[in-house]
Amino acid sequence: MRLIIIVIFLSTISLDVLQAQNVSSSVYLLNGEVYRGEVIAIGSESLLMKKDEQIISLDRNRIRYVFGPEKKFQPIRSSQPSPFKRFDKKLSTELGFGINTFTPFALTMSFTEWLKLTNQWSAGLGASLDFSEYSMFKYNLYVRYFRPHGDYLRGFIDGQVGFAAGGSSFIQNTFEVTNIDISPVFQSSIGAGIFLDSGLGAGFTIEMGMSALRYNLKETFFNGSSESISTSELLKLGPYFQSSFMF
């Protein structure tokens, strides 16, 4: 009797397979129901099947057999952090703040537009406000060379020349000094620094070097009865420190 049941069962399955040659998968349930269609996903608790252009869900606890090709269930992956994106812009902007260890222009705030020439070389054009004992608005030209190594941390060296038409004094004129005239100012510097890349399209720089400042100073004195003029050519040398934000 058991042999007859097995033969009938296998014959039924064979007949079902022959009738379903154009069906990709067959799902047999414990209650005897059969679903034929395309298995699109198998989860831990249910199976998704496409049948007659419809998507149906079957409880896995009710499934006895699955015949035909299967598509493994692919769990949805959690969002991954954005990959590191190296700062590699053709055009970039730098906002900086610097300190010179010599007067009369000890502090500087600068704005520079950079053009990437090669993977290592860049050229910059910008302006700065320099002030302390005197103040001036200066135009600057830069060239910068990046060391070809590192992602988050890159070393560089750069040079700068600057020009200001003149400067004004923060010191109020006294009875003795009636006028202060600062002629065109020329500045040059060379330094080295480190570029810290955030990987988000922006970065920070820390730099130090040596700077030279040349200008003519003309002072007019009043001695009580007449005026006298003193003219001197000044050259200031000293180290500088600067940090900036690039984007």
C-alpha cells in the first residue's frame, strides 16, 4: 500500500512538472496547494513569488517543497559612510589669517583664489588686509608646490610677492608729527606647511616661513615755528605664521 502511494505521488509530481515546462518555479504547501511562478525573494519568514503579474507572499512555515530556480534573498544593507574624496579641485578658495613677528604690519587677513596647474603645482591670486601700527590693502601673487604623497595629510612649500599702493597710520597725529606718508609697500615670503584634507571637499592649512617687507616712510614734524620732513627707507625681516581654510 505504501509503495502504491509513493508511485502515485511521484507520478503526480512528474505530471505537474511536464505541465509546467514554461513555469520557472513550483511551491508546494503543506495543505496540498501548489503555486507556480517566479520566486523573487526568500526571507527568514516568508517567500515572495510573482504569479500572473502579481506579487504574492507565502508563509515559510506552510511550505513543504520548492522546485525550480531560486533567487536568494538579499538583505538591505545599512548605509555606509561616504568614501574619502581627495581635495582635487581645479579652482579653489582660501581664507587665511596670519601673524608676522615684526611691525608695522603684524596681522594679516587674506583671500586667495587658486588655480590648479598640475597635480603638484598651483598658482594663486588674492588680496589681504595687513594692519597693526599701520594698515594697508595689498595684492598678492602665490605659487605653491604640493608633495606627491598622502591623502589626509600633505606637505607643501610656497612663495608669495605682494604690493600695496600705500598705507595709513592707526596712530593719531601729535603736535610734533603732523603727517605720516607710507610709500608703495613691497613684500615677499617663502614658507612651508601642511594641508589637512577633510575628505569632504574642504581642508585646512598650517604654514610658517620667512617674510621681507620694504617701504618708504615720510614723516612731517612741526617744531613750534616751522615744519621739517624726515624720509627713511625701511626693510623688515622676520618669520610669519599662518593658518587658513580652503574649499
